[in-house]
Amino acid sequence: MSGTTTETLTYSLFGDSGDTDKYYADAAAFTDEVMERMQEEEQTIEDFGRYVAENNLKPFDSAVYALEFLMIGVLWRVYGRRAAAGSVCMGKLLSSLYSMRNRSAGAKIAVDRLKGIAGTTVLARSRRLAGSINLSLFRRLIGWLRASGEFGPVSKRLAVWLEFLNSKLPSESENMLLRAERLGFWFERRSRERLGCYTPGVDAYIVNNRQRLKWKENRIFCSRERVEYHLNMVGAEIMNRAFRSGFSATKDKRVFLPVCMRHKSSEACKAVKEGEGYLCRSCSKVCQVNLITAMAKKYGCKVVIIPHASTAFGHRRIREGEVGIVGIACVLNLISGGYKAKEMGYEPQCVLLHYSGCIQHWHPKGIRTTIDLNRLEEILKTGQYFDS
């Protein structure tokens, strides 16, 4: 990539070494460190797991619960001041309007315009915090996340934590929130030390694109802070570990690729539409989509090119446990994508794009993106289904 292109990147898995193997080793090692730190919250995680079971809610691996507890602290640190200044009624109104987005092309245009206005005005307001997080402020945080239109699956999970905390004595629940807040501050500092070499361009990108993103529907998404990249890197590692057995047990497996990976332009690409996505027709020997399609075929997997993350899983829930997917995505879509996949009945794994460069969000002309093919093949190999 040219120097100009490099300057536009928010993150790159090549880091300082130019070798993505080092990224995956660093991410795995730091995830181990995070999970070791989370042992201090073992009782909280166990209590939450019991609450989920007693209320017949969808269970997850305890490691995912630990990730969610960490998310409370990180997202409070990033958005707490804005959440404190937000209106609960406005948050409910905006989140309800977003649900109308997919009704028609006209509705999408109107809702996106509203989202851009809200993201630049009411959702950007902040208030000086007099103290630490408490139940009331945590409720406001969830409301703000919903109102942003960027944290749908995450806000649903945090709403379960709010119900859990409400079932506890006030002193106990607020003590848990304070520990989550302290954990968030620790994670921000430590993740920058361990993963910061992969996110050097985030701060400059936000500053340089502030005016361009004004009034745009993706303003909040594209202005996410470095700690949120690190959270998603760790979250991807945790979810891949937690969901691996479910993925391996599925007979039908698919790989979802973003359009930004195509070697040719949308006009020149010969991919044909099928359902919510497109199927590769091998029109370019050097295109990674073509290479991945050929690789996946060896393992009996279908490859689908997805126009946008919001359409990746369709609109109908499938029968749970039947279909495994490997989602290829940029860092900020990883945690939400994992939750959304599970919500729709899929058993997910993910592989990170080396960097983000799609024309929809990150670059005015678009940058072709790539992945570590060995990483993908490793997942496909270990996920082979054997009928007993």
C-alpha cells in the first residue's frame, strides 16, 4: 500500500512487524491475560449464569459473560458522559424509528438522515459526571447505545445485565458496577500497551474526518475510540473460543465475505446475486474472493459475498445449530456480528480483515481489503463435520 493509503487506515493487523501471525499471537496472549484478570469476578459471572438459567434466558459460555462484564466498564468509560446528558424518551423514540429502516428504500434514506442528525446533535451532547456509574446511569447508557443505532445486539445483552443487577440489593449491584468501571479503566490502559501497535491511526482518523462525518449516519460508528477496537479484538478471540464447538458440530457451513474484498470494481465483477448476497464466478485469478471460494469448496463450504453487514444474516431466523458461518469483517463489527449470528440461529466463527477500507465507511474511493488465508483454512479444517 502507498503511504497515502496507509495514513487512512484506523487499524492494521500487520502492526510494526508486517506479519499478521504476530497479531494473532498477541491477541490470543492478551485475551488470556484478560480472562485471568476476570477470575477476580468469578462469583459475579457465576451469579449471572444462574440468573440466566433461572429465568430461562438463552445461555452462553461463561467466557462470554465475562466479556459482557468488561463491556459494561469499557462502554461506560467511552460513552458515560454522553449517556448522562441524554434523554430517555429521545433514546426510545430513536431506537423505535431505526426498526423501520428496512421497510423500503425511502424509509432507509429517511431513517439514515435522522440518524446522522441525531448523531451530530442530541447524541453528541455530554455532561460532566459528578460520580461513578450507578444503576440509573447504567440504564441511561443502555438507552444511549440503543439510540445510536450502532449497538443493537450489545445493548440487548447489557439489558439482561441490568435486569440481573436490579434483582440484587442496591449496594451489591452498585458495587458490581464500580468494579466493572475499574476494569474498564484497566483494560483501556493495558490494551493500548498490548494491542496499540495495531491501532495507531484511530485518533488521527477521527480528527481528520470529523467534518466529513458531520450529519452522516455512520458518524458514531466511524468515530469509535481505540479502546473499542481493542475490545472487539479480544471479544473476537473470546467468541471464537466459546462458539467453536457449536460451529464444528454443524453440517452446513458458509463463509460470508464483504464486498470490499473484491479485486474488481462492482461494475466489472461477474458475481451473481443469490438471496441477500452474491456468488463468485471466478472472473479474476488474483482476487481473494476467488481464492477463498476455491479453498472453501474443498471443505464443502459455500462462500457468499455480502453487500453490507446489516444484511449478512437475512431477516428470518433459521433453525438453531444447523448452519455454521465464518464471518469476515472489520474489527468494529466483530462482537455485534457474533451476537447477531447467534440471535439468528447461526453458529459463528470470524476472521478479521487486515484493515478496514470500504467505500461505505472508511475511504472515499475504497481500499481493497484482505485476510489471512491460513487463518481461515485453520478454522475450516477444525470445523469439518463427521457424520457418526
